[in-house]
Amino acid sequence: MAKKAETEKRCQYCAYAQKELYDGNMLCSRRGVVSAGYHCSKYRYDATMRRPVGQPQLPQMEAEDFDLE
């Protein structure tokens, strides 16, 4: 059986968190306004709350970069 990926417990990824407020806090349906890094005993992971990280910019290559001579 495959292991579950270990995710950091954060209110930011919790199913009970409603939205992120302007100051970085979350509105939790269980605890009220809490820090995005906080987690409580009611924490339940929700994959849809995660925002994917963007791809890094690759440097522009020229044809002479691939020349072996």
C-alpha cells in the first residue's frame, strides 16, 4: 500500500477554512478567525485549498550554446 504524502497541517489547507482574509488570516467555521499557519484538532485536509506553485523561468538559449566546437 502506498504511503500518503505528508502535508504540513495548516488551516490554509483545511476543509473548514472558508477564505483567506486580507491580513493572511483564515475564517474557520469551527474556530472563527485564525492564522493561516494554525491548525486545531478538527483539522481535515482538503486538496482543493492548495494553490500550485508556478514553474521556474528557464534561461533563453542560443544556437551557439549547443555548438560542440
